[in-house]
Amino acid sequence: MTNDLLEIRWHGRGGQGAKTASLLLADAAFNTGKYIQGFPEYGPERMGAPITAYNRISNNPIRIHSNIYEPDYVVVVDDTLLESVDVTAGLKETGAIVINTTKSDEYLKKVLKGYKGRIYTIDAKKVSIEALGKYFPNTPMLAAIVKVANIMDEKEFLEDMKGSFKHKFAKKPEVIDGNMKALELALNSIKKIDN
């Protein structure tokens, strides 16, 4: 991170784990000595309803306590939101957007309304099915934003997540390896779209 305050906005649907991913990211950044915030925007928490979550990461104490209106990075967990939610609203052109999608570059450029910053895609479904046998987009999306935003060293991130997963899945240790594989695959599955 070059500037001191990094702000990330997540767009997903209820039940896809965007909120969980933002909290896992906050934990991982915190464990590297950063000051962090990770919080969802509460609305109707229905399965499938659009949700927003946020992260702030800094080397200094964070004094802001509001939603994020001009994020450095945006993570889109569900590409069906691209047509109904203005995902690039306020997004800095010095930052980037990371989208879970298999849609064409032309479609994405059109639907992102001329966003001039960097655009990255990842097929989180493919990664998730390959690693976990089920579709959980949040784990691959977490790895994608860590890499794109250069939040922390990849090895350090994987090590930290292993500890997090051991704690989170203490009663289901059999899912730890799959989640770790999803993170590793995701780190190598990100594509940059040429603007």
C-alpha cells in the first residue's frame, strides 16, 4: 500500500459471503499490524438481496466512521449486480475493480460506463468448484483483492488464512484444505482487461 488509507467496497448478494470476506480481510490485515475496519451496510438481509460491505486499512489509526463513497478498490462478487447497481460510483481511477465473471471484455467495458481505472476479472465459480466442489465465491474473491490491491505478501496472507480457517472451521477441519486451495488457485487466476 502506497497511500496510507486504503478503502475497499464490496458488492454481493445476501448469502454469497461478501460480508464474511470483508471481515476475513480485516482480520488478515490486522494481523500484519495494520489498523482496520470491516463492516457491512445493513439493509434487508435477505438471501439474494444486494448487499454492500466495506474495508478500511491503514498504517495509522482510522478516524473515519462512515460508509465508503470514494473507494480505491471495488470487489463485485456477483456480476448480475453490474446492470442494477452502479458499482463504479465514486471509484477512484487510480484504483481498480475486481469482478467475479466470465462475461466478455466488451460487455464489461460497456456496463462499467467507461470506467477508466484498471479492471480485473476472476472466474470465482470455476476456482471454487475445482477447490471446494461447491460454489462459494467469497474465498476466491478475498484472494483476488489481496493480490490486486497488494494488501500484503501472498505467503503471509496464505499463512494467516490457514490460521483463520483452523479457527473458523474447527468443527469442520475437512474444509480447510479446500479453502486453502481456493485461495492459491485464485491468486493465479486473475485476469486484467486492457482498457
